[in-house]
Amino acid sequence: MDGRFKAFIAVITLFTLGNSSDAFLMLRAQTVGFSLIEIFLAVAAFSLVVAMTSTKGGVLSDTFGGAD
């Protein structure tokens, strides 16, 4: 494996660990008093925003990322 692939794996691992905090946010929302439906809607809204912005973010990354 070359160094770029190892760096890619490290970044993916870091972001995967960062996503585990979403579970804690759902648990916190439940203890604050959100209903199960409200928690589902909040997670769905978050996922929708991520889906809507990921393409533009990818284009920006390709434009300014310095890829060969």
C-alpha cells in the first residue's frame, strides 16, 4: 500500500469515529424529551442536508484539492 492509500484509510477512520457521535445526539434528544418520531425526523433532515450538499462539496474538493 502506498502512502496516499494509508492516508485515505486514516481519514476515513477518523470521520467514521466522528459519526459515532450521531448516536449520542439521538440518545440526548431522547432524554431531553423528543419523541421517537421527532428523533427520526431530525436524523432524516440531517441526512437530507448531507445528501444535498455532498455533491457540491465533492466538486469543490476536486477543484481546490490539488489532485493530480
